[in-house]
Amino acid sequence: MVNSMRNRMKLLLFLVFWLLAIFSNFTYSYAEQLTIQPGPEYGKDSYISKWCGGQSKNFGNSEDIYVGYYDCNRGLLRFDLSSIPPDASISSAELYLYLKTSSDGDDDYHNTKIYLHRITNFWKEEEVTWKDRYRKERWDSEGGDFDWTIESSVSLKGKTSGWVSWGVTRTVKDWFNEKYINFGFLLRQNAYNKKENRFFSSNIPWVHYRPKLVVSYKLKETPPEPVPPEPVSPSVKVYPNPFKPTLGHSEVKFVNLPSGASVRIFCIDGEIVRILQEKDGKANWDVKDDEGEKVSSGFYLYHIETDRERHSGKIVIIR
């Protein structure tokens, strides 16, 4: 009798663990970590300077990123996030730069800090300066357009070299979820601090010391059910999407736009292609850039903005 009860208990426990194992297969999620550390070919970083008449100089090919000296030098970095799986749930993100040197001085009294901000306008590594974003296109404000909200800050007090990191989880999540377009990070130092800090850029030959973005995320083992894309808003319509000239399409139409809306169209890397203005609730894009050239096949982003609301989405061009 006792043996029979023991056997039943063993069988019951086996069944419980078996059911738990099956159930866990449907709910289990696992952590992944991705390090984005490009070299000279794909790295997008530079610094801009107003020191000694450098307002119009470009430093995109420099092996250093200068930050500081009375806020005369600011660093710019942008990372391509396309290698993050589209169904990922980002849990953390850290930006790492290797501090090459930090100038001597008595500014430890001020507890030297490097502040990190989200850039709000497109720029080109090989053309950006203190005054210009690219091709003589001015920043809205000299020294870079950025959100003055401090995303992260790091103290360099007593530090002369080595890795320095900033927590950038919020901004990377916002870019990944398309709340904002990824124009990159800006690094700056307080204007009263004379220390000058030199970080390695992606142009250096030593792979290990290049700037890197480390992203941790989770994926579910079972793929989610396909969900149809939501419209830009309950009323705004964008069509045809995808755009196919072979089917007779000649333009992309934006209809039911809010009064006074502007439509900004971007390449996938964030460069502005065209800006349209609402008229009678509509705007039509002839699928050309601002120089009148036909855009190539690919994905394009659009942002519809008014004073009170903002919507975004994607357009697919198939030529």
C-alpha cells in the first residue's frame, strides 16, 4: 500500500514538472547582448569646434573626438541600429568611448562632467562643422541642434584614460520604437571648465578601442502572431504604399491631414529627402528629392507634424 502511494506521488510530480516544462516553452524569453562597434567605413563620428577659428573646419577623418575646453569642442556619434532584431524588447543600452587623454589643470574642483544629449537634426560625418550640418546647410543653432534634456552624464574627476560609459537606454528605445529619428548623440562639457578630453574615434586602427554601443534585449522563442500595421492616425491615409511605378503609380498621396501640417520625408539613415506642406487637407509627393531627382527603391520614413500632434510611418518604394 505504501509503495503504491509512493508510485502515485512520483507519477503526479512527473506530470506536474512535464506540464511546467511545456508551458515554459511558450512563455520563456531570453536575454541577448549586441555590441555595435563600427570601423572607419561604417562609423559615423566626428567633433565640432569653435576654437581658434575652427567653426568651419570638418574633423570627420580625425582619429580623435575632442570634448571640452570651455565647451569649445563637442563630440558627435551616430550608430546604425538595424542589426537589432525588429521584435526585440530593449532592456538596456550603454555607450562606451575610450578616453585617450585628459588635459592637465585645476578643474577637478568643478568635478569635470561630460554630458550626453540626443541630436535633433541630420548631419554628415565628412561635412559637419560647428556652423554647418552638411553641404553648407546651417545648424538651427551653431554648435549643433540637440535636446537640452541631459540623457546621461559622467564624471571624469581623477580619470586620465580608460573606458568611459553613458547610460542611453531611453534614447535608444525611442529610436528603435520610432518615436524619434536616430540622428545620434552629442557630447559636451560645461562652459566654465577648461579641461580638454580626447576620445578615440572609429577611425583608429585598433578595433578594441573604437566607440561602441552595447544593447541588451530580450526575444521570445515563439514568434508573435502577425499584427497588421496601424494607420498613422484614425483619419490620415498614405497611399499607394508600397509605391510601384510599374503599376502606374505616379505619386504618394497624404490625405485627411490636419490643418497646417507639414510632412517630412527621410531616408532610412535620417537624411531629409523632401518637406511637403498641407493644402486643403492633402499633400502629394512626386517621389523625388528636393533637387528634383527620382529617389531610389527602398524604405523611407515620414513624419507628419503640427503644433499639437505628430505621427510617423514608413513608405516602401519599389522601382
